[in-house]
Amino acid sequence: MTSKYLAIITLFLCITLSGCKTDTKTDANEDQLNAFISSHLKIVIPMEKEATLAEWAAATTGKPEDYEKVTRIQLKIRQIYSDPAEFAFLDKIKKAGPLTDPVLQRQLDKLHNDYLVNQIDPDLLKQTVELSTAIQEKFNTYRSQIDGNVVTSNQIDEILKSQTDSTKRKTAWLAAKSVAPVIAADIVKLVKLRNKAAQKVGYDNFHILSLKATEQEPAQIDEIFENLFELTKAPYAKMKAELDAVLAANCGIPADQIMPWHYHDAFFQETPLVYGLDLDQFYKGKDIKALSAKFYDGIGLNVESILAVSDLYERPGKNPHAFCIDIDREGDIRILCNIIDNERWMEVQLHELGHAVYDKFHDPKVPYLLRKPTHAFATEGIAMFFGRLSRNPVWMQQMLELSDEQRSEVEKVSDKYATMKQLIFARWAMVMYNFEKQLYANPDQDLNRLWWDTVQKYQLITPPPGRNAPDWAAKIHFNIAPCYYHNYLLGELFASQLHNRLVTEVLKLDSDKDVSYVAQPQVGSYISEHVFAVGAIYNWNDMIERATGEKLNPAHFVKQFVK
């Protein structure tokens, strides 16, 4: 810690503990805060860059020493944010009233929240970081087996998509869940550690603290989810009954014998492509990387610098999933994927690059602390906005050079697939949100039963008879992105609202029929100016209002997808 930094804290403690006199006007607070931030960033910026580089190395190599480095650096960073004197300094300024500089106020709000969630004693902090990293390492390096042979996530997905033998499907599904017993007990232990930390700063549990610290009210999120549950109840039940009939016929079983392994992914969070047309055929043999680069370049958001430093294909030891990482908030943005030439990976590639362009096209004049998305769900919304295009028939025709006849084939199922995708995902997000909320409320309850009760309520999936295993723990988000999953659904709401704005106000169209955004640079320009460039200068709802003309409104999602 610099001597200047120490002087600020010492002055504050003198005022607080000794009652000595000093200038308490807003401008004095702002001067002190600016000095604090300047010293803070000199320490934190290089550490955060070192941490993101270590995370990238760990994800791309799977080496134990890389995970150990991640743990070591993350612990050091969190120790900075756990300092009680520094938190007390920020808390005092925050409670003194609004600052005259709104950008400085936003930096204070963000810093205060970052310190708030880290007010943990050193031993508890060390346990939390080490356990979380150990879980991540176990998950990323675990390899499922079928009949004694190691299988990748893509291979399991392929079996669940194409196999008609129910026994073989079940075997693949069980393989997908086999990582869960390896990490379940550790996740429960981690939940209790997080709760202990939250209770220290006055919150009932970590779930409540997490929402509050990201400027969300639990009651507000509950209301949104409950409203969507009711609005989707009848459409979802109808869609799922039709889907179950198709899946049952494909496997030669009665519809009432459909089990979790009859869906096309291990959690029923994705859309089975079953309605007479498999979209994968149009992507077979195509260069997914090149297609994504071409599309983004066409809307004025060039991604070549991102792709040049990214890791896009499968190999042993590598993280088997996908993510985007901003290394330094100065332009070094990378994505990790495991591309194969199918529709799912086209969607994932577009999705991850959506995150990447959000990070890349910020205004460099925005202060470092605000040079990031205004909220997690805002960047998810952008990623989802672009990811949706992989099934858009007009986009597919223009990007894949389909004939009019092929486009017509896609159009026959595209609306059905679009509606199915959003209904399935909305219900899956409800499972994750409600299960995790109850997980943190009482981690000692029967979580295996809670999981299947929640799945049955929201997804209408019949639990496997006699199943008592921690299947929930096979979802790595409980470790790496705790209390986060609801943001994916909020992102979908934002994506629909942004889509409506672009269609009506930027493209000046009466409807979104035949809208693909291909080769329309005004779209990229609008999003860059109104969403990316401003970073976190505005609260998430204020940014959305500025970008779309109104605060977050689920009506656009309902209008677009709930038929």
C-alpha cells in the first residue's frame, strides 16, 4: 500500500475515532476519494491483469500449477477488498450523501459493493478462494467415461442428439452427470463459507447479498420470474407435450415414458432440433470462425484482433465449454470455444463474440472502474442478441449462401424453434434461480430432492425413479458464477427490447420480418454508441432506458416469443 494511500486511511480513522476536525464538505470527500481511487488502481490494475492471464492459462492448459497461480493471485486481490479500514472509508463517504460528480459517484458505488462482498476475515477468505479454485480444477479436468472409454462433452451431446436407443441415451446422460458426486460436497461447503461471509456484513445469506451488491432487489427479480412463470405456463406445457410426442416416437416409446435422457442435452436447457429439419446440415463443413468474423465485420464491429488471440478448438486438458475474458480493459479480449461445425457452436461463437465486442468497443476515456458492462445481464443480453441469429433463416441464407428453397425449408421451422428455444431456456433459468435461492437459504436440506422437485415444477420433467444423486452439482455455475444464472434470462429480456429498438428506430421498419442485421453497420454503430461505449457509467436500468427508450420491460420478450 502506498504512503499516500495510508495517509488517506489514517486521516479518515482520525476523524472517525478521535473526533478531530476537518472539512467534511462534498468537495473534500471527492478529493479524498479521487486520491484513494488513484492509489487503489496502481495496486489493483496489474494484479487483475495477472489474474486474468493466469485464468486463461489454467483454462487452456488444465495444468495444476496454473490453477494454483489463479488461487494465489485471486486471494491477494480479494485480500485488498477485504480491508476493513478501507471499506469503512468508502462507507463513510457513501453515507455522507451524493457526490456532485456523477461519474465519481458511480465509481464509489462500484467500489463500495466490491468491498462489501469481501468483508471476510482472512482465514475464511483463504478457504473460500482455495475451495472454489479446487472445485473448478476438478470440474475442468474431469473426463466422463462410457463403457470405460473417455468421452468429451461434444460426444455426449451428439449421443443425446442422435441416438434412438433409450439405454444408450441413459448411459450418456449418466456420464454427463458423473462429475457431480466428485464436487457436490465441496460446493455445499463453499455455499456455507459464502453464507458465513454474508452474515458477517448483515445479510441472511450470500444469495441476498449477491443481488444487492449488483444493484438488484431480490423482490424485483422474484416478481419478474413469477410473472414469466405464469405467462409461459400454458405455452410451455403445450410446446413440451408436442416435443415429448416427437422425442418418444423417435425412440419408439410411449410419450408418458419420456425421461430426462430423452432430451438433447443433459439439463434440457437447449432446443432439440426435431421438427423435420436438422439445422446442423447447413453448417456441416462450414468455417464457423470465418463466418463469425465476416458477420461482425459487416456490422462495423471487427473481431479479428479478438480471434487472433483466442482458443477455439478442442484438445485434451482444455476447458470443455466456452467463455469470454477481458484481460486488461485495454483491448486484449479473448474467447475460448470448442468449435465443431454445427448450429450450436455457431450460436456459441456468435454469443461469445457478443461479450467480446461489448468489452472491445468501450470508450477508453471512461474510468477504469467503469470500463466494463453496466451489469452482468447487459453483456449476456448482447451475447444472446447475436447468438439468436444462428437460426434466423434470412441470416442463414445470407451467411451460408443458401438457396431460396433451403431458406424456405428453414422458415417452416424457424419460428417454432425460436419460440421453443426461449420457452425452454426461460423455464431452465427458473430452475437455476429458484434452486440456488433455496440452496443458500438452507444448504443442509435434501438438495437432491429439492433439485428434482424444482425441475419437475418448472420444466415439467419426470424425475428418474429412485434417483438420489447430486445431479444439480454437474452445473459448474454453482461454483464459478454463484447467484448469477438469473442474469441470463434478464439478458434475454434486454435482447428482445434492444431488438425492438433497432427494428423500429434504427432500421425504421414496421416489423422484424426478414431482419438479419447482415451487412448493416448502422446497427453496430448504434449498439456501440448507446451500450458499449458508456460502460458502467449509468445504472443498468438507466442505461437500458437511454439505449431503448424505456426501462427493462418483459413485454418485448413476451411479444416476440410467448405465442
